[in-house]
Amino acid sequence: MKNFNFPMFLLSSLVILMFLLVGVAIAFRSIGFIILFLAIGFIIMGIGISIKRKKVTS
């Protein structure tokens, strides 16, 4: 494990946390929080994919 990319690890951990929070929101039956955490999860995932794509093409 020579090269550990901490910022991408943090981003992926945040995405996983958001989708775990979707599960918690489902358990509490809160539609607002379900939509909020889903949206934040997909936004963070999109940011991570765009950062990775920029690094690969550069």
C-alpha cells in the first residue's frame, strides 16, 4: 500500500455514510430525510467520479 489517497477515501466514506443514513431515515419513516440523504449521497458520488475522471484524463 504505497499510495493511499486520503481525500478520495474520505469522499467514498461520506457516500457510504449518506446511504447508511438513508436506511436510518427509512426506519424512522421520514420521507424528507430519505430524499435529502439520497440527494447528498448522489451529489458527493458525482463529485468523486468527476474528480477521478479529471485525474485519469490529465
